[in-house]
Amino acid sequence: ELLKIDIVFEKERVALELDGPSHFLKSIEEKGDGEEPRRDGPTMAKTRLMESLGWKVLRHGYMSDEKLKNMPEEKMREFWVKKPG
């Protein structure tokens, strides 16, 4: 077993990765401006490898949950519909 993927849609060749704090170079508290910090090297290398093998990799960072908590339902739906594309 070379790679572990959080959620796999094998037929569609889509990998959904749920990235916690260890996947980022800085925590959101250190970043401070509300933007998602950069992902670390191993996380990005895994994405590049998967994409080179023909997979679409979707990443959901833990900070997105904080942004979504107080978002109106319509805006939240918009966010999820546009995110994977």
C-alpha cells in the first residue's frame, strides 16, 4: 500500500482528501488574514503524483469549516457547487 486516500471514487478516478492542520505550513491562527495557509511539501507531492496517474484530487482544508459555520445556506451551497470544479 503506497498511498492512503481519505475518500476514493475509483470509477471516476477522484480522490477526496480531508486535510487537517498537519497538512499546512502554518495554522490559521498564525496566518491571521483568513486565507488558507499553504499546504506542506509531502501533501503537494502526493497531489502531483495522483494527478500524474490520471486522478482528480480534491482537497478540503480544515479551515473551510470555520469559514462555513456562519455562512448563509445559499452562499454555502454556492461554495460547495463551485469548489470541485
